Amino acid sequence: MSNKPYLLLNTNIYRFKINNRLIHIINYGERHYQAPKLDLSIYKNRKTCFYLEYPMRIFNKNVDFIYFDNLNPKKKQYLPKTYYLRSLSKNKSSFNSRLNSSPKQRLHKKSTKIVSYDNRYHLAKYFGKWFLDNGYKFDDDSIIPKDLKDVMKSDLTVASKHKKYNKLWDLCPCDYRNNVFFFSFTGLISILQQYYLYLLKSINSKNLCSFRKYMFINFDVFMEEFITKIPETFESFINPIKEEFERYKKYDVLPLNEETEQNQYKKIFSILNKYMNNEKYQNIIKDPSTENIVDYFKGLDLAQLTIDIFNVNTCFYFEEDLKKYPDIIEFIKFFYHQFEKSILFGPCDITSYDIILFINLNKNIEKYNYHVIYNGNFHFELFKYYMLFFEQKYELML
């Protein structure tokens, strides 16, 4: 690793004239762990909002992972191994989260020529005090394994000791409100959809990869991470959650009351029932062959599927925002309409992160002179095409 050249950051800068003000949008994209440390000093005296892509769930203002020390061993987070509603003969549900860490693993590996960073962690550490100021809670040192105490620090420790962030700056963590509990239902659909897009691009390839090989070596264990069927009635769906709500609360922070039950929970059930409880989807579960996957997706509106899954994952929190910014929906439809016709798009999907980023950028566009977006290379490319739609609303300054 020490002699391996690191990929530099990709950078696009967009300038828009909005109400006679010049607004800058700077998008950085990296192959994570293979980029130099991002220089924040150029924004020191500029009113700036930072938009970050990192796998942090802060739906209920909890930061669940260790992020802020760039010498921490990398911790691997698994989806909860879930048995909820898989068998109607079982009344109980079990969620087990497994963390696997090794002292030999490091988030940032050093080179004699350059220090490589995953800048998501670098920025998260810098904004540690921001999280405390905005009411977020951190796990303390008690969660760190005893044999790693000498090399790890808790988020709380690092955030508490970190100096105050620049008051001209603000932070927008674009993965928030991504609900881990409902992702246990929708995650497999999203992965299958990404594979279907791969098939559309590679259908004539002699080296077409099966879904089993495309995903993981231990495929059967992988499939156990997801819920693949739900009860046919709403009452059977909601009752186990009502009976043991405290058990699910760690993952499901959507309040459970009369209003949310009749609104969000019913809509979530309706969408899950539509996409999961049908013969074509169950055929994939029995046999995830290329034929079964193509048969399932070829009759679906991929844009509507993406929006539906996004609404479930975010508990419909952004539903009104999508109505307020119709160009986001227009872009999603454009993406899938053009996918088969264009070589521009790679075999990847529009994620909840991308949609939340588009929403927050629209909300904040006139609040800050500079918008710094930091993400991975695919999201970087996707954002470039979204800017074509952004230009329809605002005057692009070359």
C-alpha cells in the first residue's frame, strides 16, 4: 500500500446567479480511502454549507458509530439480522447488530508521499462540536472493546475536546432519516434494482455475472439479512410493532401513535405489500436467477419504485419536499428513461442519499454563498447530471 499512487479528488465547480447573488456549488468526489486530505482553509472566510455522504443514521439524533478519530480501526457495520414477520408462526422478532473490528485495520493508511483520507471522517471530526451543539448524542468509551482502548476514542470524547467549528459554516449530513428498521425490508429490492441496471448495460456481455456472484460469496447468509415477505393485512403487520415497540425503538424511531399508524405506517405497509407480496418477487427469493429478476423489474416503473423505496426508508418525512421541488422527480424519471439509451450512466442506482442531497441543496441554496458537496465518485457523476436540471431554474455562470 505504501507505494500505491492515490487517486486525487475529482472536483466540479458550478456558479449560479440567483437574485443578483453569485452562488457557488463545489462538488468533490473521491474513491474512499484513496484521496488526499481536503483543504478546508479556502472556505475559512466564506459562508459555506457542507453536504456530506457517510453512513451515519441520525434520524433520532443518535450517532451510533465511531467516526471522529482518523486513526481508529475501521469498524464494519452489518444490517440487523432480522426474523421479524418472516414466518407467521413466530410471534417474536430478533435484531442482532454485529460489529467486527481489528486493530490492524486503519481508516487512513499512510504513504511516504501522501496521507490518504476518507474525507467524510475528516469532516465529521471537524464538525464534532457541531453535533453536540445541535443536540446529538454519542456513545461513550464503554462501547469500545477492552483490547482496543489504547487505540480508540469515543465520538463523545473527540467531539467534546474538539475546538469550535467556524461559525460561518453549517453542516448537512445527507444520510439522516434513513431508517435502518425499514431498510431491512427495502434493502434487498434496492440491491436487486441495481443488479437489474447492471443487466441492462451488460445483457450482451459474454461475461455476464449472476446475482450470486455479483453480490457476495456467502450468498445464503447475505439473504438472511433481509425480510422477504410481510403479512397480507395491515393489522398483522402493525401488531408485533405495537406489542414490542421498545424492542424496535433502536431501529425504528418513527413514533407509533394513532396519527402515524393511520398515515405513515399504513402507507409504508401498502408499498411493501405492493413490491414484496407478489409472485414475481417471491420467485426471486426462491431462485434469484437472471430470468426471474428481469421478469420482476421489466413491468415496474423504476422511477416510481425509487421514490416509493425512498419514502419508506425515510418514513415519508420528505414527501412534501418532493412535491415542492418537482425537478427532482423529473430528474429521477429522466435518469431511468435515458438509462438504456445512453452510455453516460453506469450500472448504479439513485440512492436515498442522492435524493436527500438534492432536497437539501434546494432548501439551502440562497442561505449560503458556497455549497461544498463531498461524496463518492458515483454520486459525484450523478450530481453532474442533476445540475442540468438545476440550470433550468437558475442562471448558470460559466
